[in-house]
Amino acid sequence: MSGIYLEPLSVSVESHLQGFHYMCSDPATVKWLSIDPTSSLEESKALMITKLATPENPDIDKLAVMLPNHNSPNEPARMIGLVGTNRYSPQGLETGYMLLSSYWGRGYGKEAFKEFLKWYWALETRKNIMVLVAKIDPANVVSEKVVKGAGARKGEVIENTFALKQNEENGERGTLGCWYIDRPEEVSEGSKIVRM
């Protein structure tokens, strides 16, 4: 265990808003998304609001990935990523994660995604969800490994599905691989690192 913990993402929590802005303004972090890097805190806040649950889309669950400052325990934890569900699609309820690029390669994404799933499957309000789908660009091998390590099975490939911002000018459309995560037959009591 790395010491990270997860907590419900909120636009009203200053460390969440700052962390979201750091991620969304970093070109490397948003490379695999269909957004341009944001250029201001206000722009990041407006984007963050669109990623949270609404009355029209109440089934969205987003958690902030928090990393305590072990060198200075009195300093607040820093948000280094997020994990959760995104939207319904023809393939099912989408799930995914995002991690600030300066924290890549340390196992945080893998741990956060696995712990999110433990927490999610134990939610009483989500017992009707039998499968989640992660849609990943086949060139994003690391994210494929993360979801496969969490028990995902490879599904169909969707061609010409969206334009990555980096390819938008030349009209190139992206391909996404579907990775399905089935509800486990036995659900544990949830994650020990999610703080509500």
C-alpha cells in the first residue's frame, strides 16, 4: 500500500479543485482525453462541474485520489488523481481514472482503480449495476494493464469513435477498446482506503 486514500470528489474542496486544475492543465495528463488542456482555474472548475453527478445523471460516482505529505504530516494531502464512473453508453456505465503525469509509474493508478471497484461494488445504491466498461485507446497500454489487473476482460473495439484533441486538426478519429469489469459474485465490505 502506498498511503494514498480516496474521498468523494467535490468542487467545494480547495485541494480537489487545485488538483483537478493541475491535471487538466497538464498536456501529458490529458493526452488520452478528448479535451484541450485548461488554461485557468475557472476553466478547470467549469469542466470539473460537468464531471460530477447531476439530477439528470445521478449515477456518477467520482473519488479524489489523495496522497498525504509524509515528510510534513501537518501539511494537507494533495489530490493527484481521480477515479470513478463517467456516463452511460451503449456498452454500459463507463468507468475510468486520471492521474497527474508526475505521479505515473508508481502504482497509484492501479491501487486507486482496484480500491474504487471494491468500494463501488459494495455500495447499496449500485447493486443494480452488473458491469462497468472502461474505454481505452489501444495505444494507451498502461491503462489497459491497470484495468486488466483489476479483473477487466477485453471486449470489442469501437472504430472512429471520437477525436482526440491532439488529432482534431487533421480530422483523425480515435479507436477505443472496451474493457468490461463484471460485478464480483461475492462483494467484500468495501475499500479500507475510501474516506467518506
